[in-house]
Amino acid sequence: MRHSLYCILMMYILLSLGCSNKPSVTQTSNHGSNRLYPIEVKKKWGFINNKGHIVVRPRYDHASIFNDGLLGLVKIGEHSSALVDSKGKTVLTVDGYLASDFSEGPALLESTNGELQTHQYIDEVGNVVIPDQGWDYALGFDEGLALVSYKKKIGFIDKNGEYAIPPIYDDGSWFSEGLAAIRVGEEWGYIDKHGAIIITPRFSRAGDFYEGLACFTFNKTLGLRPSDWGFIDIKGNIVIKNKYVDVQDFSEGLAPVSIIIEAELKWGFINTQGELVIEPRFDYAYMFREGLAPVEVGKLWGYIDKTGKYIVNPTYDSAGYFNNGLALVTEGNISGYIDKNGKYIWKSYK
């Protein structure tokens, strides 16, 4: 179960096929001042840096970040987009849309021609290194393998495009901490990178492993209260009892969990021992990033630290995760980025 508050980071962007003489997209500096943050001004998109200075003038139809913010993915019209660096220089153009980055080598490129959709993997200069093999859909590489669906069955390929695990499962997720959740019939379990069953399928739903734990439920009526989410370890042992209405993954040692208090759903946080360390008092909560977690109280969002103390009071209509010191928020007709003191580094008005 992976969560994100940044809808602009989740959008697939259409892209146009590039030349082989473009510089490598992984050669961008890792310095914080080169990191990009998407902004929208008068329906055009550009980027600021972590100081709030506009470094790529808003002129694109949409923008999101790529390679952890070191590059920007921009859309130009309906069928053309590109990767740009912090100076606005184009480093790669492709035909289709990039559904993953180059952090593990090949990136997933998806293209649509009428009703035909293709899924292939390209290198850093746009060359196809793994052609489409008739997949229903595909995901990017995680821990050396990529999930693909073939004839409605899930398998995994290696970076040569060969099946490391044949498509025999009814559903599945990417590898995380050496294991991947897979579904056999109506039950979920886990396999290793050789395809061996490590945790026998017996769950109604199972999440990915983070910090040695994965969420699970036996409840077959998901979305109906009460549920019974808990956490297992990498051997399949239940280490945190399945007693929560809903949960999210562990991050920075804590996981958001929810229970019903006086007929209302409230969120708090537990540690990896299952101890409640932040009492359930929030209307919603997300995972910790960079020491802070977005929480909702009375339809307003703020940020707490790991003691449950408000660091940024709830004043926002929406609040995203902190990314290299900045978080995207909205407040009335204002949309912008704040620092960890709640100070606007950049903002625009609707």
C-alpha cells in the first residue's frame, strides 16, 4: 500500500521520441538547490527551486518531478513532452509517457495508438532496451525486477526482459524488502525473487513490506467497518494484532492507524512494537516524511512531529508530504510551498 498526496506527481505525462546524443538523465547534480518543485501560474506550469525562485519559467501544459526532483517532466500540448533540468534545458524527449524513472536503469515507457497501448522500457538516451511483449500492463523496476501482466496473469521480468518469475498469479505488487505480495485465487501471500512462496497465501489483502512489516487483513468486506488490519513480519508472523479499521505503511518508525471512538473514526500512530505512541485524535493522518506527518482536524490540515506536537498548526485545506524541506499546501485561493516553520517559500493565487 503506497500512498501519495501529490496528485501532480501521479499523473502520467505524454512524451515525444528523442535523439541518442542527449546527455544522461542521471548526470544532474544531487545538490538541494538543483531540485525542482512544480508550480502553476495562469494555467501554465514551470518549476521553482528550494529557495522559492522560479528556475524554469511557467510555459508548459503540465509538469511533475522526475528522478526525485532532479528533473522535471513537462507536457507540451496533447502529444509532446520532455525531461528538463533545473535550467530548463531539455535532456530527453520521448514518444509516449514515462511511468517510472531511471533509478534502477530502464524506465517504463507507455504509448497509445488508437486502442493499442504498448509498454516498453528505454535507457537514459531514449533507446528501447526491452520491447513490448504483449503485456496488459507493466510497472517500473523495483529491486531489480518489474511486474508485468500477461493475459491477465502477473509475473516479473529482469532487466534483460526475461521472465524471472512466470506470469501465473492472479494479482500482485512490486518487490519491497525482498518480497512481493501476490494473489492466488482470493488470498494473498508473498514470494521471493526466485518465485518461491515465502508466506502462504491466506490474507484477504496484504500490503508491501516497509521497515520489516507489512499490513494485512482477513476481512473480505473491505471498506465496511469494522475492519481488522494488522501487521506481519517477513516470516508471516502476526506481530501487531489485526484490530484497526485502517492502517498505512510504516515510515520513520511509525505507522498511522485508525480506530472508532464514540462512533467516529480517529487516527493515531503506533511504533513497530505495536505500541500506541500518538493517541488517535485526528480525522485523518498520513505517514511521516522528514520527521513530520500531515494530519487533519476539522477539515483543516497541519503537521505534527513524532511526539504528536503540532509543528505547523492546522490551517490548510490540503497538505502534502515534505520533500527536501518543502511541502505543497492549499489554503483558500492560495496554493504554494511551505517550509517546516509553516512559512510560504512560494505561493500563487487561483
